[in-house]
Amino acid sequence: MNQWSPFTWAALFAISAMLVNTFGIWLVYRFRRQAEKAKEKVMCFAAGVLIASPLIMAFPEAVEHSQWGGLAALGGFIFMFFSNRLIRRQTGQTELAFGITALQGIAIHSLVDGITYSVTFTASVQTGFLAGIGLVAHELAEGIITYTILRHSGRSARRSIFFAFLVAALTTPVGTFLAWPLVSQLSRQGLGIALGFVAGVLIYLSASHLLPEATKDDHHHAWPAFLSGIALSLLLLVTHH
Ligand SMILES: [Zn+2]
């Protein structure tokens, strides 16, 4: 595994993210009910990975690289909080406006997802791997959500597939490849700050977005899926160290 360059790994994960997202779009187009069921489980699993991996891997590594790692993590969390508030505040007028503002939010979110692969794989292949598994898993839900929003805003199925792919799926590798030249040039200090920021973003994503969404109906499968995400992260941590 270590003979591959960090860039190869980041590219592999970013493209997998795009494919899983596209699969989610197709799934909800083709099998609506099954897709909704799968979405909840996958969100819980992704929430488990995305709360464990920043706390046990990305954040400690950020603090090791830079004394500003903790502050950067706080910044990442606050950034996500306010960007989500902005999206929510602008929604609710008309269906179409909802579609467009939500899509802007998803596009920015997906770009940040992509940048995360660049930052974490530049730090180390292990850190990238841990965050990457959770991120790729949550792409399924993201594809399903984006398609659903587009359909609700009145677009045809075919246009919804096309725009969901552009906004949610394609933006992730674009983010990775745009960020790579910059991120790979960062100093140790700069990488620590970037890694801290990303850890804050991932913690927000898990605790404030995926978990409340996935557990709001309180289904029985929520906890096993969440705990299996955490267990997988711990297993990867143990086997890679
Ligand atoms: Zn995402």
C-alpha cells in the first residue's frame, strides 16, 4: 500500500467518491424506497467514521504539526456552522429558490470534501485512508439527497440526474485536483493548520449534520451502523500503526 504516492491515493479516493455519489443518484432514480432505506444506514455508518477519524487521527496530527491546530479546528467547525446557516436562511421562499440555494451549499460542501482528500493524504496515507472511507460512504447519501432536492424543485428526472452529477459528484475530484498543487507545497506548520480546519469540518459533518438527520426517526439500525463506523476506524488505526 505504501508504494503508491499520496497523490495516487487522493485521486483514487476522490474518483471513488464521485462514482459512489453517481451510484446514489442512479439508485434513488431507479429504486426510490430502497434508496431511502440504504441512505439512513449509510449516513449512520459515515457519521461513525467521520466522528472517529478526525478525533483519533486528523486532530492529534494537526496539533503535532502546529500549535494552531486546535484553533484551526474550531475555525473549521464555525465555518461549517455559518455556511449551513446561510443556506438555511435563504431557503423556504419558493421551491425553486430552495433548490438553487441548497445546490450552492452542496457544491461548496462537495468542493471542501474534495480538498479534504488533498489535505489528509498529504499529511499521511493513513490519515487520508481513515477520513476517506467515511467520506466515500457519505457520498451515497449525498447523491440521493441532491437528486431528491432537484426533483422537488420541479426539474425532470433526466435534468435532475445531470445537475446532481455536476453539483454533487463531479465537484469532489475537482476540489481534490485544484487543491493538490497548493496543499502539497504547504509547510509543516501550514499543513497542521489545514488539517486542523479539516478535522473541525469533519466533526461538524458527523455531529451536526449526519447524526441528527440519520437518527431523527430513531430506527433500530441506526446504532449498529454508527458503532460499526467507529469500530472500523479503530480497527484501521490499530492495523496501520
Ligand atoms: Zn459530502
